[in-house]
Amino acid sequence: MSETPRELGQIQQWMQAVIMHPDGVVVGIESAAAQTHIDVSVNDIEQIITRSQTQDSIERLQVYGNAYFARLVEVLRDEFPALQHAIGEEAFDGFAFGYLQAYPSRSYTLADLSRNFSQYLRETRPPSDAEESEPDWIEFLIELAALERTYSEVFSGPGPEGGDHLKPGELQAIPPERWADATLVPMPCLRLMQFGFPVHEYATAVRQAGDPHPPDPQETNLVIGRREFVVRRKAVSHVEFEMLSAIVDGLALGDAIERVLDRTDVEFETLAADIGEWFKTWAAAQFFRAVEVSEPDWENGR
Amino acid sequence: MLEPRLGHPNIGLGLGLRTVHYQHILQHEPKVDWFEIISENYMDTEGRPRYVLEQIAERYPIVMHGVSMSIGSTDPLDFDYLQKLKQLAATVGALWVSDHICWTGVASLNAHDLLPLPYNEATLKHTIERVRIVQDVLERSLVLENPSSYVTFADSTMSESEFVNRLAVETGCGLLLDVNNVYVSSVNHDFDPVEYLESMPHKNVVQFHLAGHTNLGTHCIDTHDGHVIDPVWELYRLAHRLTGGVSTLLEWDVKIPEFPVVHAEVLKAKQFIGAETESTESQKPGFLEKPGFSTAEDAAATITVPHPAAYVVAEAE
């Protein structure tokens, strides 16, 4: 027992600073972050942590210090198998180690641990070659991280299972004169993401125990959703992606079509022909929960 | 006068519910008495784990076991977390809700580890106040587990067993007596696990935990990655006799084998609770054996990480 009992908060702040120090507990004990709370040297560590019959105080603290990063890196490995495959275990662990220092967990759940991982990779990436028009290898890694994080969020979030989802017949039942005013209500899990690489194919190959090679750059428009509790992804054309984006932004179908015509070089006739097929696909994939029409008498007059 | 187990039933021999066993459980409906869930794995999800849990909860009694309450932290209690915990307990009809006598972080950080407390009057007062608040929020007795630990503090003025005992008596909380943790900590801190078990307030003990650990020669780490060793089973026999028997759960969190293997492990408990009146005295030397070095080489090959690491991996195409 020390002569002057220390405050519990003081001990906790000190211990946390020590075991979370990236250079280990010995450096941690001497760090300003720890010494702010308890000014003790490594030689005097027994004033804080007592020894056992078989271990000295430093060895005992190292159990916690070693476990802190090892445990959380392991969680990140589990969540990002494709990224880990792409860069190898050692490099992945290095990124994860850096990330945990930059963004230590502030949540009670490990599901939040990787929330900023792709952002961290972007923040710390070396500058890209300004003369290179195509995305580089590092961009591929960042995109993989963003995709795998999204998979986690979609997997855990609300999905279509057990609730209503839009059926193909519901769209066909809308009278033609009201069709332009209809809006589609997306599933909360629906995500639209654009990438410079076909990262979804790479991620799927890794998850199926394959050994894929990094792909060449390729504009990739992904729609990510969930069905039967499994995260699903579908690559779509740029025009279909624009249409989905407009709908997800809350535009009625008529306005959505106008925006797509504005933003792409697709012809109206082509778009009109494609939309019917898209609706069938979207309904089967359970991208949308319902269709709503703005006229107040719509439901009663149906 | 306290009822045994604070009035909770003895629901028999249960298992920790783990995602790798979902399919087996739903398909075969094994004759397991009950399941314990890691609370945080089900609080925020609306995906498959929650769906499976609700199906399993229709067929088996469920108990909730958390790793993030941080009851001993000097950070403020997280009332949002507590409300979610309460809501989940109501949804799945949890028989009781447990967590650990520990802290997991301060200054808004979370180490996701079960960190030890210095055992003294100030810590006891602090923890008692927080247990009472949590019990008010949850509107039920909290059940708290003795942790495995790897350090002790110069600022401790009482033993862990005294701290746990007084915490339980003064708050009326239940105890989840982890017999493996008693063994692990007794090795790491040079105390007698038998005395520890004998000193507990036995009527507050609501549940036992059993698990495997890793023996590194100089110390043990609570890894939940293997079979329960014989000295822990002998401690379990004693704990059963002292308490009159309480609900018993096996945890297996790393290198998890097929369901029948895990199930068979917890069923071994029957051998020890059926013959609990046999002399535990003859087994006492076994309790006090120091860890050998036979497993150290294997274990030292990589960093040995103590439980917990409660993370559910996404299923994706």
C-alpha cells in the first residue's frame, strides 16, 4: 500500500495511458500521458503495480499492453479479409496498428471500431501521381476498406427481412398519369457506392477462399443491400446508378428521369425502355420498401 | 433473509451462444438447458444474429452477459447503453443480466478489455454507488462476475474476495462466480482459490462460469480456447457444494470446436455435481498446484490475448 492512497481515476488514467502506448508499457510508464497522472519511473513501478512470485510488475502490465493492440487488430483482420489479402498480414497489421492509435475506440461496441478506417487510410496515404489519370494501387486499398466497412454496416443495420418490400406488381399498378409523381422508398440498408476498381469482385473472391489478383482500374457503380440476412452487391451501369441516386435522394420518378437525362448522355427512349427492366430487378433484389404517390386520394382511389 | 441464488432458479447446464453454432442449434435443437449471450453482440444489430437470437429465445432460457458496462470506471455511466441493455433483456426475456467487476476505459476511451480495480474502500464505495444506479435503471438485480486479472495494485487494501463479498452484500447484487477466473487469478496473484470460494456470500451466487485458459508457465491467461482443466473442475465441485448448486455455463470463444464438443464439455459438470459430497479435501493439493511449463512453448509462440473479443463478422456475397 502506498503512503498516500491514489484516486481511482488517477490510477485508471495512468494504467490506460501505459497499456495503450504503442511502444509498450515500459515506454508508456515514462510517457507524458502516464506521468501526468502518476509520476513514477520504471524502476519504481512497484509503487503502483505489485509483483507476484513469478512475474515482476512490468511483465504483469505487459499482459494488458500486449493484449490491447493484439485484440483489436484481430477484430480488424476479421472485418477486412479482402484488404488483408490484398496487402498481406504484416502490412495490414501495420495499418491497423496506426489506425488504433489515431482513432482509439470510443464506443461500447466493437462494431464501431472500424468506422473511420478507410478515412484513416485516405488521410495517411502518400500523394498520388498528379499526372496519372487512373486510380492507383493505394486507392484500390482504400476502396476495399470502404466496401468492407459498408458490408459490416449493412449486415448489422435494419434490412428487408420480416417486413414489407416493394413487389413488381405494385409499380405496374400505378396509373400512367400518376407515375411521374411516384416516389420509391428505399430500404434503410440500401447503399450506393462508386469505385475506381471492381472491389466487390475482389472481396467476393477472397470471401470464397480464392486468391484473386488485384484488378485493373474500372469504373464501378455498386448497389449494396441485404436479403435473407446476407449482404448483396450488384454492379450497375452509370445511368442506372444515376437513376437510383436520384430516387434515393427523394425525387419523384419524373424528376429523377429528368435529372438522369441532364447528367448523362442517355436518350429518353433508351432510358424509358431500360426502366421497366430495372424495376423488376430492383423489386427482386428488395432495394425498396414501398412506392408512394403524392396525390392525397391515391390510397383510397386505388 | 436471502434466498439461495437471490431467488433465481437453477436452470442447469448452459452454453455461451456463438455464431458458429447458430445453424446447428436451429437445425438440431440440442438438449441444452439454456444459453448465455454476449449482450453487446445483439444490442444494436437488426441482422441475422438478432433474428437467430429471437428464435432461440423462443426455445431456450436466455441469460445476458455483457463486457462493456465498465462498472468500476470513473467515467460517467453510459445511460444510453443501459437503456439498450434493458430493452434487449425485455425483448428476449433474459432471466438475468450480468457483467464484470472491472473497468474497460476512461476519458471516453474503451480498451475493450476487462481491466482490474485496486481493491480499497474508495473503490468499493464508488462501485457500490454505480451498481445501485444500474440496478435502478435496469429495475432488476445486476449480476457481477469476478474477473481474471494479471496485475495487483499497491493501492489495494483488501483482497479481491473481500471486495467482491462486500460489494455483493451491500448492493444485493448477484454474483457470477467464474470458477476458472478464480483459478487463473489465484495462480497469477498467489492466493488460495479454496479460501476464495469459501469466503464468498454463497446465497448471492446466481451463476457459475467454466472455461479453458492458457498456462504460460509464469502465469495463466483466461483465453476461453479449450477444455476445462481438472483443478478447475475440482474447484467447481467445491463451489457447487458451498452454494447448493447454481446455473452453470461453459464459455468457449477461441478455436471454437463443433457444437457437440462444446456441449459435451459442459455436460462433464454432471460428474462433479453428482458426487459433490465426496471429499474435496483429497483434491485440495490439486487446487494449489502451480502451473507447469508444459504448455508454455505452445502458448508463447504468439501473443496470448485474454478474453474478451466479442465481434460478429458480416456475411456477404
